Amino acid sequence: MFKRIAPVIALSMLSGCTMMNGDEYHQATLAAIQHSESNIDNHLTNLELQISNQMDYIDSLEQQIITLQDHVKLLQHTASEIDSQTEQQVAAQQAADASAPLQVTQQKPRHEVVLGEVEKVTIDAINQSFDARVDTGAATSSLNAVDIQEFERNSKNWVRFHLSAGDEVAKDAPWIEAPILRYVRIRQANTEEAERRAVIELWVKLGDIHEKTPFTLADRSQMSHPILLGREFIRDIAVVDVSKKFIHTDSVKEANKENTKK
């Protein structure tokens, strides 16, 4: 009798185990689904928050644009009034000139010195000459300074460096030392970070011009000329003829003299 009942009992026990394992698997599957749903809900919430912040930022930019447009309109109106006043002043001056007796006078040129696009300049500090590009589009002059070392002298910030006309500096190249006037931040077109550069003053001789002018210490190794002369150097002194070069170089002057004699 027992032998007949034993298989039935065994099958019942196995069926119970199978049902229990199935319930556990089912519960684990539900838990995994709920966890995934929770993660998806959190992700959606974060996306909605980001979109909301971006919309707020866009609204802020639109308000700034409206404000700037108002400023532009105000400036245009002010400029229009200034132009109108200037035209009235010019008309009044022309009427006064017309009523005044005619006087023939020879107008003196405002600038008697003409510079070429490239000129030879001498740096007094080391008594050496370099090619310099004269650029009216740049406000401040700059030097190709390498081996820059900042130090303190008499409680002031100084800098020493080599002025290089190429990629390499001679071993016996003289140092240039000068006090730092200020620092400027320059942002290159290929980077978002602004580079801090020192500004100094040096005496420069170009033909008959001998001036002390500020220079920004920059890396001009990739440029065609180690020195750039900006508007601060040539202002009220000279004009630039970009069709010419080395107007004030001695050899060019001598060649011009010989051509004149012929």
C-alpha cells in the first residue's frame, strides 16, 4: 500500500516546489519592472526640469534682446539728433566762410611721415633691429617675447625676456628687462580661455621717429614678423602706405636718392 502512495506524495511535493519557484520568479520580475518604471520616471522628471530651465533661460534672453533693441533705438535717435545739429553747425560755418573775405592759404599736411606696411625698427634696450609690421587695425603694439620671467624689483613687478625673430634664440641673446605696467587678457579664436599677458614700455626708433610705446608680450612665433606696431605708436605721428615696405630703411633711402639723381 505504501509503495503505491509514495509516488503520489513525491509528485505532490515536486509540484509544490515548482509552484513556489514560479511565485518567486514572478515576484522578482514584478520588482524589476517596478524598478525600471521608477528609473524611467526619474529620468523623465529630470528631462522636464532641464526643459523648464532652458525655457526660462530663453525667456531671459528674449527680454535682454528687447532691452537691447530699445537701447539701439535710443542711440539711433540720439545719433540722428547729433547729425542734425552737426549739419546745422556746418551750414552756419559755411555761411560764415562765404561772407568772410577769401584768403588763399597753403594747407600743411597733418602727417609729414609716411610708413610702409613693414619697417625696420630698433629696440633701444638691446640696440638691435627687427622687422616690424605696421598695423592700423591693432590698438596696442606687441613683441614676440620668449623665456618670459617675472620678478620683483624695488617692490614693483618686473619682467625679463628675449625678443626673438624666429623659433630659436641665440645663447648669447641679451635680456630685455622692464617694469610691468598692467596686464591684459587676450582670448584666442581657437580657445575659450583668456590668456593673461604683461604690458611694458620700450623706446623704439623707426627712421626719424623715436618714441616710447607700450608693448604686449605675446607669442608671435607663428607670425611673419616679431614686432607689431599698432595705432598707439603711429597716432598723430605718421600715416601708413600699405603698398610700400621699408620706406625708412637706409638702403632704400640710398636707392631712392640714386633714382632721383638719374
